[in-house]
Amino acid sequence: MITTLHPLLANAAVYAIQNATTEGKITCLVLLLLSLFSWTIIITKFRQLMIARQAAKKFFTAYASTRDPLDIKKKGEEFAGAPAYALYERGADEVLYHLKNNPVTMKGTVAVVGVGEGNTDHLARANTTKISNSAFEAVKVVLEEAAAAQAMSLEKGMIVLSTAVSGGPFIGLLGTVWGVMSTFAGIAEKQSASLTAMAPGVAAALVATVTGLLVAIPAMFGYNFMVTTIRHITQELDGFATRYANQIEHAYVDNRDIEDKIAGALKRHEPSAPTQF
């Protein structure tokens, strides 16, 4: 059955293309170019996303194995292709810059209330060089910029697939309508409405719709898969950015101003000693 249908389909396609009008051939050419671009995006983006997921898994494992949020940077480990690592590197560079150029030297150890995520409480007590709150605000801005840049990198090229999905069938339909219109115009000129006169033009017109669907269907499946994967990666990235910022704040940010205010408020409310006469 399949071996019988295959030559029939091939012969039908060849027959339709041979009898296609100039407009129909131009339409098919445009669709083929769109298909070439969409398949290039599908293959490239699929490879990028697979590398990103595998590299991110390795990076998160390495990050979870240490208490110091800057430990991976200090060791010089790299996880190329992982969006979370690119964000981590930008944040670590910014923190190290402020530790070097705008340090806040701690006089003795500072008691830290509570245990932060990632068990950095001991590290926070041990660090004698930290950054100010204003420097930490700059770090958070860098993290936000890095997260946005990685999201844009992941979504780059998706507009081509979106165009192929939504525009491919319409371009094909345009070619079909144009071809049918040309066929009926030719029949009117010849004043002959036989099936033999109509079949070549109609078949040639319909090949444009078939081509449009062949462009749109693979692009649709690829687009849906990639959008779901990108959404998962970006949500994971946003969660990591928040956790990373919290760990940096707990381990490397000087929060003594807040503690001093609390201590001062408690001291003011202590009962005064009675006056001796």
C-alpha cells in the first residue's frame, strides 16, 4: 500500500510543480526559503537548549556542594552553555570588584541572626571583608541584567518559527488562490470548462497550500517544544538569581547599620538606674 502511494504522491507533486504558474513557483520558493530558515533555527536552538540543560544540571550540582556563593568563581570552574552559570559569573565578578575596590572591613566577628539558605552562617561570621548595602544594590542590578540577557539569548530566533507557523499556511493559501484565479481566467479566455483544462491549473495551485503546510507543521511542533523548554529554563534562572542574591547578602554584605539601630532602640528602652542622694 505504502509503496503504491509513494510514487503516486511523487508524480502528483512533480506534475503540479511542472504546471505551476510563475506566481505559484515564486510562492513555493518563498516557502522553501522560510522552511530553510525555520529548520536552521530548529536544529540550532534544539542543540543550544540541550547543552543549556545539561550544563545547568552540572552547574547546580557544583553550586549546591559548596557553602561559599563565590567558591566556584574562586576555583576557576566553568560551565559553558549554562545560563545560570553566566548569571553567576556576572554576579561574582561584581561582588569581587566591590570587595577589592570598595571593601568594608569588619572589626572582629559579627554575630549573624538566623541561618541563611545554603548554610552560609559560619562563612558570614568568618568574613572580615564585606561590601556595603549600596554595593549590593549594584550587584542585584547586574543579576537582573544578566537574567534578562540570558532570557533574550534563549528566545533569539523564535520569531522565525512563529512566522513559519502563522504565516506559512497563509502564504501557501495566497499562492493557491492566485493559481485558481489564473486558471479560471485562462478557462474564460479559452471558453472551455472541461476537466482537462482545469486540472493542471488547480493541481498547480494546490501545491502552494501543501508546501505552506509542510513548512508550518514541523515549525509548530518545534516552536511548542522550545517555548516550553525556554520557559522552564527562565523560571529556573529567576529562582536561582533570587537564591544567589540572598546567599551573597547573607555572606558578603555588611548589615551592621540595621543591627546598630536595633541595639540603640533596645538601649533607649532600658530602665534607668535610680539616682543616689
